[in-house]
Amino acid sequence: MHRHQHTLGPSESGSVVLDLGGDSGALIIYTGRELHGREIEISRADREGRRTHSAVRERHVRDGVFHSAVYPDLESGLYTVWWDEGTPAGAISVAGGAVAEFVWPTSSPPGAS
């Protein structure tokens, strides 16, 4: 997890494009409002040294408002979601042609800083 905070405006319905198909999938991490602007890192389980991150943004959709980080165009495989630099928050499988969903834990995992 990067300690960077961003001031990001809300994302409107239809403003995120996901390129799904073949070996390409996507991941959405749902969080609470308190993580707005925080960057959450993920990495393929077999490539933990190569992390990518996305900022949590407010998302306005037909059914209301929620907060999430979106990772489009991911190679299928098992991914680690990082709570902080050295502590996993969990793991999620991303399949080609699909959107995987992960709910951010409400309490810190053992060993988290």
C-alpha cells in the first residue's frame, strides 16, 4: 500500500472501461469511504515483486454511491491484495473474460502495521 492520498473527483457511471476477454480480466476492490484516495497495491501471487496500484475513488452508479479501486486489463491468475507493504489483506483469483470482486477487510490482518 502506498501512503499517498489523492484528491480525486467521483467516477460517474460508465466512466471506467474494462477490456475483458481471452486471458484478460479485471478486479474491483470494494472499500469504505474512509479509504477514499488511498492507493491499494496488488501483485500476481507468482510475481510479488511486481506490484501495481490503483486509488480508491467514489463511484456514482444507478443504485447509489460506493468506493472502490479498479484494476482493468489484468492477466488471469491468483493475485495478492496488499494491506501494507509487507502484509497481505487477502488473495483473489482473476479469470480471463471476467470481473473479480474483493471486499477490503474491516479490521487489519495479523502483522499489519
